[in-house]
Amino acid sequence: MARSALLNVMVQAAMKAGRSLSRDFGEVQNLQVSMKGPGDYVSQADRKAEDILFTELSKARPGYAFLMEERGAIKGDDDQHRWIVDPLDGTTNFLHGIPIFSISIALERQGQIVAAVIYNPAMDELYTTERGGGAFMNDRRLRVAGRSKLTDCVIGCGVPHLGRGHHGNFLVELRNVMAEVSGVRRMGSAALDLAYVAAGRMDGFWETGLSAWDIAAGLLLIREAGGFVSDMDGGQDMLEAGSVVAGNEVIQRALLKAVKKPLSAR
């Protein structure tokens, strides 16, 4: 695929940050797994990757604003463009030596995501897209899966953990989905979950309690791969609502209906 100059900037930044994460990932696997030490080490790895992304993207496009996991919102001279960046999505996986984590970069122009990159350096899988240009993984064109029945589908989700999310609500959602699908998967990186939907590896995905940097890039990937996304209310306010339901046209609609079904309806 031919990449624009803009997308090349994003890819180069992601690859450079990915090399830093890969080096640190090799080291963290050798550390004793405890809350002290590896946890601090991963935070340092996260910050290093974010520093690289901030430096590379700022150098290439001076004045663009940022929304970043660690640094938060950073105003720029150009109020029409904003980078939405997660330098390490899947921190818990990274800490435990599980090679499912990613760098996520999205460019928002006048409120719309126009380009995106998701990179898993552990597996060297690079997902790229530009608005109107299709979605790709390592230059292979992506399409969402074509299944039309939930009973045939593998669905991804996020699972709330200690101190995060509403566990009772999730258990209702999970019970409803479990009863209608072939399998449910929890990968640990929302950005990669969305990329997997775009690639047809999973048929759908839902999660709540997300931040904009978790999902901005994946939303465009899915749309450019022919998929559909909404928030948990069926609207298009995913970045503000912090929720997403994704799949092809039929499965996205069916999955949304399933997760919204009250437990008493079964």
C-alpha cells in the first residue's frame, strides 16, 4: 500500500517507540513479578515510549495538540488537529510478560479521526488506516468478518477488575452475550481488540469505562475495514462516553441488543 506523508510520520513514530518497548519487554520478563520493581519499571517504559511519540510527532507536525495517557491534554497552536496517543495499551499484559500490548496513535482533524496506527511490537503487527483509504495490517488489506449470526461468533470484551468499572453490570452483559455466542475472549488491550475486529479475527467487541486514547485509532480501523461502531447507547459519542460496541453491520446491531438486554428478560 502507498502511505501518505502523514501516515508515514505516524508509522515511524510508532516503530521507534515500539523498539523501546520491545527492549523493556525483554527486561521485564526477567524481573520478579511483584507490585514493586516491575510495576515501577513498566511505568518507566510507558513514559519512555510516550516521550518518543511526543517528540517525533511534535517534530513532524509542530503546533498540533495532544491528548495522551500520561501527559493528558496539551494545547497546540493549531486548534484543528489533535494527536490522541496511548503509548502502552495493555500494561498488565506487559508486566506479566504476555505479548499482547500495543501503541495506539490517532489523528483527529476538526473533531473527526482521519488517520490511525496501532502497533504490537512483540508480534510486529502494524495496523494502519486513513479515512477513505481502507485498513491494513502489515500492508495486507483488512475486512471485518462476514458472519451474520451471533451463534457463530467469537466476541471480545473488556473485564472490569479491582477498583475499575461496575462489576454487577458487566456480569449481566456477559451472561446475556455468553448465551448467544460461540465464544468470548478477553485480550487485555482494547486497541488490539478493535484491530482484531477490523482484521476479522474477532467478530465483535464491547467494553465500557474506556478512555479516548484506548479506542480512537481502532474506531477508524473498523470503519475502514467495513465495520460498524457505536457507544453503548447506540450513538456515535464513543470518545466521550468511553464505551464501544463493534462488529459488522449485522453483528454490531445484534451485540448491542444483547449487551443492553436486562437480566430479567432471560
